[in-house]
Amino acid sequence: MAENDVIKNKQHLLKTQMAGLTKSKQVLDGLGRLEFLYSAPINAKNGDPCIVVQYSYYGSTSDVDFTAEYEGTWQTAFQTFTFPEDGLGN
């Protein structure tokens, strides 16, 4: 798979997350509502591609108005604890 092949790269991200363990990071807005959800394979390293879902709301309510999913970049700064490399304790 070519790294610059955007379609195959996104398909790879989705298939990997459907078939394997994942990790995620939630980022909240100023009102404590979910604004960004970053999701990546358990073995993702800093700078690896990940899936990002962004949420917007009706005014100051907690009712979701719109979501968009796109490719982002995983940051190891998201992780607040460490775990075995394969994510299975092996």
C-alpha cells in the first residue's frame, strides 16, 4: 500500500480498527461536550494516521447538530498511561 494513496490508507485505518484493539482520546469543548474523538489502532505511534470524529451542537445545548469524520494524526501526548506493545499483555 502506497502511503500517498489516500483511499487505501483510509480503508486500512477503518479495517484495522474494525478487526483489532483500539485506543481513543476524547477532547471536550468549553461546555464539557465531546468536540473531537480520536481513534487509532492500539499500536499506533506518534504521528501515525488516526480517525477523528468532530461534533458540533445546537447552540449551548448538548444536542448534536453535525458530525464529520476525517483522517488525523495520533499524538502520544494523548496517552495518560502505558501498556504492553501488542496491547494484549504479551
